[in-house]
Amino acid sequence: MNLNAKKMLPFLDGDELHAIVLQMAESPAGVYDDLSPQDLAPFAEEEDIDLLLVALAGKGVFETDLYPFATSEAIGKAAQAALSSKNFEAFSKAMPFLDEEDADAAILAVLKENSEVFASSNVKIGSLLPFLSEEATTALFFSIVDAKPEEAKALLPHLEEEDFHRLVEEAEEGKHPSFDWDAAYPFLEEEDVKRLFAAALKQKR
Amino acid sequence: MLDMLAIGHKIAALRKRENLSQEALAARLYVTRQAVSNWEVAKSAPTIDNILELSSLFGVSFEEILGLGEKTLFDQKDLFKDHERAYVLKTFLEGGLKVPLREIYDQATGEERRRILKALKEGRLDAPISEIDDLLGDRGREFLSPRREKP
């Protein structure tokens, strides 16, 4: 008898679905018989989807179709793995499904590992902003300020006073030579504005 | 943060004091008349070089043009009047503008309200949420509610 595994899925109980999940998680490409993770997703428990998503992400397989069925925590781990392996598409697709703290955790963990990761990516940094806390926004800004000054400019309205202070201090040390200060000065606090203009005046003389 | 609209008004006032048209000022600075017009209404910001040139041309310090050290006055009935909106919001979020939360929330745009709610959620803004409870709606309340933990 030739059974169609996909048609059987609605009739399987939790243990049977769990067993399939484990088989998929162990397989190199995340498939079991004719079944794909997407086939399984509507029927499996959230816990199993999490397990599958994270296990596959650990192997470099990013099943982004599972995101709507998984928890934010698991998607955060998959997003982190996607970023680490420079799969920016899988990373970007995860963002709308993440709670702010999971989005932050993913980004901060990867930046800690490789502070240049976004500098060489094609991710539109501005599109990440709605999902990030100030801490992650700051970390992102300083990670791209030299490599992507135009995109860094778009983050200026979201930075805090202490970030600008750090930026001015680093500029005084000779860092960020290509940064567009004309775009940044409106955001600076008075003392930093004075320092920046004083430096500009000194250069003119 | 600088109040670019106040700076624009200052540039316009200094220009008029010198009996210069926007076009005449633009010619002195080698920029377009449109650029001067945009500065005066805070549609764009003069460059640092432009500010230094204006300072030299008008015989005032760059601090004066930028309004550094000046106390900002806000119209309580219209908090955003004569100021750049981003400046007003930032000043409020950083505690420099002491008005009831409801007053600014009432006058804020959707995006500005979102920033206020984010600051409340992250504990950066210490204000009683009850003041705006009737304006929040279901989405606002859901946004402010603590994260649901997985059972």
C-alpha cells in the first residue's frame, strides 16, 4: 500500500509528530521521507517547531517558513545563527517575529563575536530599527559608522547623548574620518557642538 | 540636540537685520536661494562651514547662531510651535520639558506617540501612564504590557 505521509499528518498524535521532528532535526537537510518542515509546521507543537528550527539553524539550514509557528526565543537563536553564517536574508526575515529583547540578544551576541558583520552585509539597517532597543541601535551604529556612513546617518535620530559624546571623543582621537559631521551636529549636546565647531574653526585658520 | 527651527529663525532675523534677501545671502555664501530658504524653515541644516561663514558675515559667534546657552521657551498650548518637532520630543523624553504626559501625547503624531510609549516601556520616561490610558487603544495597551512568558 502506498501511503501519502502529508495526508496522514492531521491524524498523527503529538508523540508521533515529535518522532518525525526528531528525525528531521537529525537529517542534514531537515527532511524526513517526503515531508518538509513546512508540511509539519501547522500540526506540530510549538515546542517541537522550536526544537526543529534551532537544530536546523545550527546546521546552516534556515527554515524561515517555520518562523510564524515558533516562539520568539527560538527565532532569536535561529536569527543569531543566520547572522553568524552571514545569511542576511534569513536574519532579516526573522526580525518581525522577534520580541525586542530577543532581537537585541541576537544582534548583540553576533556583534560581540564579529563587530564587522553588518559592515559587509546587504541588510538595510534602517529596516531593523523598529525592532531594536537603544543598546542594540548604538552597537549597530558604531559597527557600521566607518564602513557605511550613509546608513549610519539614518540612525542618528535614534542615538543617545552619550553615544554622540563617544562619537565626538573618538573623532578627536582621529577616528571616523569619513563621517558626515554636517548631518550629525544638529543632534549633539551643547558641549559637543562647541568642541566640534572649535575643531572646525581651528582647521580653517 | 539643537533646535534647527529656532536656528532657522535666528538666521532669518540676522539676514533681515543686514537687509539681505535670501538670494543676496545665498550669493555671499555660494549656495542656492533654496538652500537658505530651507535652513530658515528647518527643511535642511546648514553645514558646519555655512554656520561659520554666517557667523563671520553677521559678526556674531557661532554659539549665538546655534542658540547655545539660551533657555528654550515652549508655548504650553502648542508645545511644538516655533520648534523642530524632534527637538521638542527629545527634550521631553530627556526631562528638559516639564509638562504632563497627556499634554504632549495629545499633540504628538503617531510616530512620536510610538517613541513616547517605547520610552515608557523601557523605563526611560517616568510619567504616570494613567494620564493617557483613554488614548492608548488596545494596541497601545498591548505594547506596554509585560512580555508574555511561555508556560
